[in-house]
Amino acid sequence: MPSFSVSVPGKTILFGEHAVVYGYPAIAVPLNSIKLNIKISARPTDSDIQIINKNRGENLLLKDLNPEHIYKTAIDTIQNALHVGKLPALQIGISSTIPIVSGLGSSAAFAVCLTKAISGFLGFKLNNEQINEIAYKIEIYQHGSPSGIDNTVISYNKPLYFKKGFPPSFLEIKSPITLIIADTGIHANTKETVADVKKNMQINPEMFKILLEEIGNLADYAKINLENGDLETLGKLMSENQSLLQKLGVSNDELDHLVDVALRYGALGAKLCGSGKGGNIVAIVENLNAESIKSALLKNGATNCFITKISVNCKEL
Ligand code: MEV
């Protein structure tokens, strides 16, 4: 049987993280300049599944993993969803340029990519909706109660307006958007941050409801401006989103600092992206300023930084 390879993008949330968990709208775009790749091959002389993850220096056999291990829960979920009984002996090779626990969708990319890779290797022709459904189940094992925005934007690989429980809606972006993504270098655990927001919400439900509603309103307003191509307004909305995220308690000094640097050097707007308390910021910038903002971020604490463009026909350039 020939081997089978799949690559999927990372993602960034432009508007609405956290509020999206509570049913408010959010906007995310795929990031095709960072990728997770999985290659599946048969292991004819062996009976178990072997997982080799180059980034983590792992070479594991499925039978040695505890039942809670992400590789085990992911493979079991795919196996059950495909109704294939026990999978044949496979070698699963994983490599990735998506930084882990940094808000850029590494766990959802793994869930989507593994679903595509195993189903494709076995000859299933699943559509994006079916892939997404399985990937979401895998995400539930990792994150408890994810909104589903990460696996959806990665499964479809299109700019997405998302509301939990509703079919995905894809955006026609009018003008190309230049984004800068900059890393604080601090790992941030989505499950814990989402749980912290939930705890704080129980302490002050009225205030949190207002904050989440305001974040949702910004995402709705941003959708109109993305479709109209009004980048200046989008920048302002992004910075407003950041102050609401600060009030939710999910920013930190390092994220605030990178947001300040981006704005000081001319970004149209900037905010944390993903669950916060570490990870990356995203900034909307004018093309002309992109390189100078990137070098300012790298000189002022960003551990990594890249420029990426989302084009009119919904693809990253
Ligand atoms: C994580 O990328 C985004 C959060 O809104 C969690 C979720 O949507 O499941 C923080």
C-alpha cells in the first residue's frame, strides 16, 4: 500500500476568542505559512501502530500509551468514527512548523490532519464537514469544551465567521490583509485559560456577560469591515478587542508589551490571539510598514515573528 501524506495550516483568531465558547460570534483565518504534516505508511512486518513525532523526538508504540494519551484518544476516536474495527499496523510520522501551545491551532491541526491522513490512507473520501466533525471530537478530549472554531477553520482552510452550534460561514475578504504574528515565547494552556475565564465568570456574571457580548458585537462589526475592505476600522476593532480581553483577565504583561510595540511602530491594530496568558499576538498592518514592525517586535522581546497575507480570494499569499 503506498504511503499517504497530508498537510494542514495553523490558524489565528482575528476577533472573538473566549466569547466564542459562550455562543458569541468570532472570526478566524487559516495560516498556510505554518503547517502540520502527517505521513502514514503500512508496517507489514509488525502488528502495532508506531508514532514518530520529529518535533518532540518521540518514537512510540500505541500499545505502550496510557488510555488518556492524546495519540491514543485521537486514534480511537477516528477508528470509532470510521467504524473500521481495529486499524491495521501503521507508521504515523508527524512533523510541524506550527508552534505548540501558542494560540496558533497546533492541537486542532493535529486533530484535523490525523483524521484526513488515516481516513485517506484507508481509502475513505470524507468531505470537510465529516473531517471537521471527527476532529472536533478529538479536540473535546484535549480541551474539555472547545467552541470548535479552531478545527473548523483548519478543516475548511478558509476565512471563517463562526458561531458555536451553527453551520460555518465563510468570508469574502475584499482587500488583502497583511498580518504580523509575534510570539511571547510563553506556552499557554487553552484548557486552563478557558477554565479560569469560567471561574471568574461565576464570581462576576453580570460584568462578564457584558464583556463577552461586546466582544461578540466587535466580531459582527469586523465581519462587515472585512467584507468592505476597511482595514483602518478593522485595526481599531482589533485593539478594542484586546482591551476587552484584558478585562477578561486573559492578557499578560508580555502580550500587552508586544501589542504596544506593534502599535507604536505603526500597526493598525493588535491583540492577543487564541487563549492568551502567553502565546502570540496578531497585528493588522499596512504592507509598507510590515518589515519595520516585524523587526521592532523581534528587537523588543518577540521570540519569533512572521508576516503573512490573507488575499481577496480567501487564500493566504
Ligand atoms: C482557542 O484558540 C480559542 C478559545 O476561544 C477557545 C475555544 O474557542 O475553544 C480560547
